[in-house]
Amino acid sequence: MAILARPTSISVSVPLLIEVEHLVAIDQIFDEYIERLREDREQHISELIQKEIADTGADEKVVRERKQPYYARFYGREERSVEMYLKGGTTIRSDRFADVLKQPHVGNEIATGFRAELKIGRVKSSVHLRSGWTDWLAIGVTPDNISAGQQLFGSLENWAADVAAPPWQRLWRKLKPAFGFVLYLWLILGLLLVAVPPTRSAKELYGSEVENIIKNGVTDSNQHRALQLILAIVSDYSVTNATTGQRWTIFGYVLTGALILAALYMSPTVVIGIWGGKQRLRLWKAWIRTLWVTIPALIITTVLWPKLLRWFGIN
């Protein structure tokens, strides 16, 4: 009999904002498939016994009495476990997230990741999230050619789709190193520009004034000024033409650019909203709304929209 096998493993990249409901949902998915996996196990044991009877021609009763206990021991073991990793290296273990969430004395702990596993018969499934140098959510069900296992993976895959961040947030997170590098260069170049403002040659700075004197002629009133301009141009004198006000303007541009790049650099990775992570989850959600909704809306309504109205002559 032909069996369709398809990949039963996926990984989801950060940012990942995990809420209590997401963890409880894993419990519910495992609960839903326990009986299906047990039925698959019993069916598989029965198929193995029937195959041996067909291959050896032995009496069915004898084969069942001899092989049933063996297959039951080999495939009968059931394993279900969850682990919650806490900041500082502590791990809380149980068989359900619902029980982990009831643990006492962890009210201020920060969860950094988790693992949930279910193994019944031939099928083993796992959901693993660990924060560190590599941040991702990994989901896998093995083997990939069992119907019950494929159905379980389908439910976990749908769960992962609910947990995954939108594509634009994942792109934002991937660009974090680039934002950090650009911010570093921006600060260095900006501070140099403020400390050492640009200079212009006398010819560039006074060119229009010289042209005006040549056009109107040298008079007693501008003779002294004309001599100053000649000396400045002949000596190739460089002038720092940034006034104090202009320096503050340059500083304002540098500071504004740095704040924008710093804001774009601040993106979440893994946040699990349980215990001490609840406040962090609320803050990150508020930050994302502020950065990508509130601030753009203010810019559009207070800057771009009035300019657009003036451009069309409405206001």
C-alpha cells in the first residue's frame, strides 16, 4: 500500500510573542490526539502480528501469545512532558503547561523558552522554543509517513501560524544588525560634523559678492571691502561658515536620525507572557503599536497631510 509522506517539521523565526493561551493550546492539541495515536499503535501492533502469521504460517493464537507482550512493551510506552526554561538556568518540568503555570514562588521569573513533547507508539512530536544566540520555534513530528502523525503535525502547524509574527515584523527583526551598524556610523559621522563643521573657500563663499562689486564697480564706500575680498581669494583663505545656530541645526538632524535608527534597532525576539514576562509582553506590544502605528499616523496627519492640502491649494 502506497503511503504519502510529506515534511513534518517547520521552524518559525523571531519575533515571537507567546501568550498564556498559546501554551494552553499545545496542551489541548496533545489531548486531542492521544487517543488517535493509541489507536494507531494498536493497529500497527496488529499489522505486525498478522504479517508474522502470514510469513511463518504459524497458529494465530500462538503468535499472539508470544508476540503481543513483546510489541506491547516495545510500542506501549507513552511519554508526555513539558519544560519551561527560566532566566538564570532554572527549568520547570511537568506533563502539561497548565500545571507549570500553577507553580508557586515563580511570580517574578522570566521564561526564556520551552519544550513540549508527546510520544505514543511510533509517533514522536515536539515543540521547542529556546532564546539565545539562535532564536526560533521548531516543530517536528516523526516519522512523516503515518496518518495520525501527519494530522497532529497539521494541528501544530496551524498553531504555529497563529503564533508567528507578520512578515514585516520578521523582516524588521532580520534588519536589526543593519540598523545597529548604520546607527554606529551615523553617530560617528554626525559627531564629527558637529565638532568640525564644514568649511568653504573664500572664492565659494564670497563669489557672488565679488561679482556684484565687479558689476557695479569699485566706489569709495566698498573699496575697503573689495580689498578684503581680494586678499581672501588670493590667499585661498578657508572659512568655517557654520554659525552657532547652524551648528545646533546640524546637531538636531544628527540627534533625530540617531533616535529614528535606535527606535528601529529596538525589536523584540522571544517574549513569553507568563509570570514576570507579562509586563514585558505588554510593553513590547505597546512599543510596536507606537513605532509602527501611532508615530506614522502623527507624521501623516501633522506634516504630510497639511503639505498635501497646500499642494492642491485646498488650504
